[in-house]
Amino acid sequence: MTFRVVIAEDHLLVREGLERILASSDDVELVGTAVDGEALLESVERARPDVVVTDVRMPSSDAHDGIRIAGELRRRFPEVAVLAISQYADPAYAFALFRDGAGGRGYLLKERLTAPGELVAAIVEVAGGGSAVDPLIVDALVAERSRGASSPLAALTAREHEVLAEVATGKSNAAIASSLVITRRAVEHHIASIFAKLHLPSEQEVSRRVQATLLYLADRDSS
């Protein structure tokens, strides 16, 4: 299967580099480019890609226009996955990107994309509904959340680990219940317990589901 991709990047050399990488792969097809958020939305409307690869920051009055546009795409084109690339390992950007769920979302650092296959693999992953997060981003997120806790998930039961793994894919409670062959009420109970054990208070600005997902990804990468 070939995934259709739109690139949003205001730096000419970086944009051309991304275009060359995509052109070298049989798994992706470049169907549009943009240099700012407005042009990106127009390109998505016109080309209806599977994945948008966007810089976090582009020319705009908004300092993180790429992240804002990702949220807009979630609302207007929920079927379009977004892979953000950035030179900033900033937890605030990542939290904003994953605010509405980690499925079909990715965050990579430009300087750590050392091989063309890494970018293509991340595109394929998010296109399939998965997540692609640079380990440095995960480290920054966990440091921000856990303040050095060595194993944030150690208190979870085996079943809670299973539920959290399903949450990390972006599934709804109903989908998790179907996948694990348990009731939706049981899923809700397990998720509430997970949030409590991970100390994710309801008043947190960033959704507890997303924070739990990021902690899960960090624990998986370190195991």
C-alpha cells in the first residue's frame, strides 16, 4: 500500500530534503507541499492525503503553527495522520500535539533523522493509526511528568497494563472493551484506577489519557 503525503515546511532546503526522501520510497507518494498553515489546510482539502508531515513552527503569528494546524486537522479531517518534525525537544509542543489522542500522531526531531528509512517508517506507523515518538521527546515528557520516578507504571496490575496498551493506540473505551472481551464499565474502572495510580488529576490541562499514553511509550522504550 502506498500512503499519500503532504509536506508542510517553510525552509526550502529542509523541504527539498524531505521531498527527496519520499521520492526514494515505494511506500509513500508526495501529493502536496505547503510553506505555512493556511497553505497546508488548502493542500489537505485538495489532495486528501493519508499523512501530513509538518514542521512544528512555521511563519505565523502563532509560535507553534504546525501544532495548531494538527489540532485543526483532527477536527476537520480525522482520518489524516500527522507527523510533526522539529528541532525542539519541547514537552509543551508534544503535549499539545497528543492532547486529543496519540493514535495517528508522531513527533520526531530533525537532527536525529539520520536515515531516509526512519522518516518513511514513522509515516507508515502513524498512517496505520500508531504513534511515532522520538526517544528524546519521551524522555522530556516523562521528566516533566514524573520528575525522575524510575518506574511510573510499576503499581499497575497486569490487566491495567493491557488496558493502558490499548489506550496508547488511541482506541475508545468501547473499542478497548471489544478487544479485551470485557465490559465497557470494566474498562472505565481500569482506566480510572490507572489515572489514580499514575497521579494524573482531572484538573490537568492536558488530557490524562494522553499523559498515560506517553508514560506507557516511555516505559516500553526503556524495557
